[in-house]
Amino acid sequence: MMKKILIPGAVAVIIVAVGAYFLVTAGWFQKSEAEALNSFTGDVQNQNYDQLYGYLSDDAKSNYAEADVGARYETIYSSLGVENVALENVEEVESSEDGEQKHFQGDLTLDTSYGELNRDYEFTLSYDEETDDWFVEWTPDLIIPGLGNGDVNINHTTGQRGDILDRNGDELAFNGVKETVGFNAGSVTEAEVLAAAEDLEMSEENLQSILDQSWIEEGMFVAIKDAHRFSDEDKETFSEHGLSVTETPSREYTLDEATYHLLGYVGEVTADELEQNDSYEAGDIIGKQGAEALYDETLRPTRGYNVSIVDQNGEETESLFSQETEDGEDVQLTIDREVQDTIYANMEDDSGAGVAMDPANGDLLATVSYPSPSPYDFMFGISQEAYDELHEDDENPLISKYSRTTSPGSTQKIMSAIIAMNDDSFNRDATIDISGGSWQKDDSWGGYTVNRYHEINESFDLKKALTFSDNIYFARTMLDLGAETFIQGMQELGIGREYDTDYPIYTAQTANENTIDDEILLADSGYGQGEILISPIQITSIYAAVINGGNIHEPHMLTDSEDEVMIENITSQDNLDYLEASMRAVVTENHPDDVQRNYADFAGKTGTSENKMSQETRGEETGWFIGYDQNSKDMIMSLYAEDVQDRGMSEYTAQKFAEIHDELRENE
């Protein structure tokens, strides 16, 4: 008949366990069978591995050293990520005839990081007549039943990260190779390796730390430095030092710098990232920035593993847990690789941004920020000195300029025109007589004036004011309409609204305090100065509404994203036609030499924003152009370039717009 022995509750177990520690260290043990049973099972459950050796019988101790017990529990349970141990339903199942050996059986449950492991748990207590104590006949099966003299082996497998593709299925980011320079241990001397420091662009101290690694054995390849590709000249120089270059798997980016801000880069997960995200595991390669980070959950493969018991020859005897590896899924973007690359290549002399969009649905065809570092700089290790240089660069290569808000300059005038035409008090055909190079409302403005770029002493209606980008016309028009109308009109165009997009952009603003209490600020805002800030992506989506029938689409980058209209009917179709005619006149009447082409009917709007400390000084100027081909209307493109004050101002960007289209048309 089986005799069930009840294990006391948690409090009793703790008391017994604490008492057992002092008894063991004092060199003697519990007197009764129940005390031995409860103390041993309690310490197993409480993971008091350092106390377990004291429960072993003399026979068990003769077979297993102390390090084979407590330390082995710790090693195996730690590798499995054991959090909880439960030993339940322990009962006596058999006893020897003399009653000096009793066999017990229970249910062992280990909560591991791989799942729950359930095992029948069997052990024997033996009575020592000499000491009048009970001890455990311990074997490794009491760590994990079935372990025996084997070990636990954990084999992780990693699948392939998904590719990032452009709208046509062409690769933007893919699993390729990197090059690694290094040496075979024993084939070169330490002095020869150190002599290569200058050619490797490394300090001798860093090289020495690599040479001093304890794991190096003769014949092993020791990696020194990674790169996307070394030049042929570099490889020849490395060879002269006895070094060689090998290829290993790595992420590659087809357009390199041209997609740094768009795609970002990948790297091994850090300790901080492991703490912040439970889905990460040590050694994972994850997205660090851009689309690689935004869509990492989709791109990242599911790790596979096989947790098994192996015998002394390393042969598997039992699989405890297993999971198949799953490759990450590809992510397809709406980006057109050729458009992205062409815009970037044509901005090589600039600091600025370019955005291309399909006006029919909000598909982002290109998002360019110039200048940009290479993703490989960060993937393969960037020195603090090199990073500081990037961080302190006045051209801000680390900032994604296409999503950051900035002053729109005179490109604001299209939005101001929409606000004016939507007000019943405004007549777009009415004219305002304007003369001179500057204007102020009255003497209350003191020395402040609104200045014009083109000094044309004529009457201006809205179309002419747009064509020649007249600041005075728009300043006076907004003063007539009033701040409330202007702010409400901007809100109706989405200014101040957070865009719920699949690629985040900064929120635009009309004014710092979301209100305009000053006439000068209102006047300046009307023509795109003041405190207005908007990202190139957002203003491109507003311009797109002018040519698609009046709907502002939510700009998006994933081909799987649904077409969402954020704002419908920004103005009447008649007003939209009027604006299109005005933007065509900007090209034909004001900038024919800059933008006009035989193969297209380009239309658009120039803009110049100026950053300066006072009106009496000339500040740095940013030139804008936002335009499209009225023959096709399948792409609208916005460009801005900084520091154009000595390069033709907005004419410079207008020319750049046309040159980009020249190259795109040539490649068709």
C-alpha cells in the first residue's frame, strides 16, 4: 500500500530550509524521514542549489563531487531560463523489507524560457543507522529525469531577415555579404599585425586588444575590421602585411547613403534593448533606425531552437523543446528606387531634402535627405571622433530633413491662396496696386517692412501674385482676412494635425503658441515667413490635393497600407483649376529658363525662406520648388536646398527640379 507523505506549506518549507542550512553546515542532518524529505524537496523547489549536497548519502557523495551537484543545477537551470520549480504529489511508492530504503515519486514541473517541462520525479531516501539520519541517493536524474550522465544541449538556428523592396520589387535592403580583414593565427607575428595599424586606420592599442583575446588558437582566423567592401588598393596593402580578406553574411543596402534615413540599418541587440523588448534574444540582429526599425517585427526572422539531452558522446537522446526557424517576411515600399537615387545624386552640392509622391493616392515615391552618412558606418563600428564630426556638422547629416518641419517660404502662398478663395469676402480677380520694393501697414510697424523679390509696379490679382510670388500682396490679403480666418484655414488644411502614417513625420504648426496676436506676424505668415513650420512630406501631400481633385491623402510608404483620405475637398474644382493655371504660369512666365522643357508641361511654385537675426541683415536662405508635369500628373516633387543666397535662391532649386526630371526621362 502506498503511503502519501504531505509536504508542509510554504512557511513550513522556509523554516525547514533555513534550519537545514545550519544543520548541514554543522555536520549533522535531520533525524526523521519526514524532515529529510521535506527539506530536500523544499530546497529543490526554492532553488537552493548550494544546500543540496548536504542531503546526499555517502554512496552518492563517493560518485559525485560537490561541484557536480549544486553547480550543475545552477548551470543547467540557468541555461534553460528556469523561473519556477514545482515538485508536487510526492508520495512513497515502495519500501525495502528492512525499511531502510524508501522510494518516492512526484510530479516535477519546470517553468523555462522555452516552455513548461513536466517529468515524473523519482528518488530514494536511505537510512544511516550509524548517524540515525536519512539521506538522498542522488543522481543527475534529480536535476532533470532522464539526464543521466549526459548534458543539456541548446542549439539555436536563425532564419533570413526579410528583404526591403521598392514598388517594382527591386531590392533596397537584402541579405548579402560584408568583407572582413584579419589573419590566421600563427601565420603572422604580432609585430607584423601591429605594423598594419596605420593602413587599417586603427590604433595600435585597439589592435593589441584583438591580439590579446584568450580564445585565439593557432590556425584560427582572427577578424580585425569589417567593411561593406574594401578597395582593391586596400586589399593589396593588407596582403603585404600578411592579412587577408574574407566574406561573411551581412545586410546590404543597394543605394547606400541615398537611403540611410529612409531605411536605417541593422545591428546586434544591446543589453538596454533586451530589457525594453521581451521579444528580443541575445545575439538577435534588429533594425536600429528607419524602415528597418519601424518594420522590424515583420522583417525579423523567428529564431528556431532544439533543446535536447545528449549523451557523453554528444549524441541526442531526447528532445525537450524545439521550434522551427521561420524567415522574416519581405516588406515592400511604395518608394521608386530610381527616383530616390536620382534625387539624391542631384543634391550632391546641397544640404536639403526631396520628396516625390503619387498625388492620386499618397504613395511616397522618394524621401531624400542630403547629406547622409552610410549605413555601413554604423553597422561596422563608428569611432566616437567620427560620430562627433557627423553630429556637429552644420549640414546636419544625421537629421531626416524630409520628415522634419521647416519654414516653407513662399510655397506657403498656395495654401494662403486656398484659404483666401474659401472665404466669401475674397475676390481672386480683384487687383491691388503695389509699387516699390517694400511695404508696411502704417507707422505703428516702426522700421519693419514687408519686402518683395520682384519689384513690379503694377496691379496684382491672385494669379499674378502667385506667378511672381509677391510678398506684399499676400501680406495685405491676410491682414484683410484676419488672423482667425488664417488660422482656421490652416487647420482645415491639416496644419497642427498629427499624421497617423506608416512612416512618422513631425507635426506642422502655424505659430509657436497656435495663435497670432500680432499684425506683423500675420502679414509674414501670409507669404510663408513668421513661425510657420511644415515638413516636406506634408506640404507635398497638400500640393498633391491641388492636382488630384482636392483630397489630401495620408502619405504612406508601405504598399500594403490602405489609401486614406485625410481631408476632402480642400476647395472647389474651379479654384483648383485656377491654382493649376497659376502654377503653370510660374514656369512659363517667371521661370521659363529654369524649368521649361519640351517633353513636359511643368507647373509648380518656388519659395525662399530666410533665417536672419534682424531685418537689416541678410540671412541664410533656403530655396524651394514644388512641381509636377501637367501632362501626366503621376508624380509631384518637392525640393528644398539650404544656403542658396549666393546660388540664385529659389531659381537654383527650380533648375534642380528640371535637371532631375531630365535624368529620369533620359533613363526611361
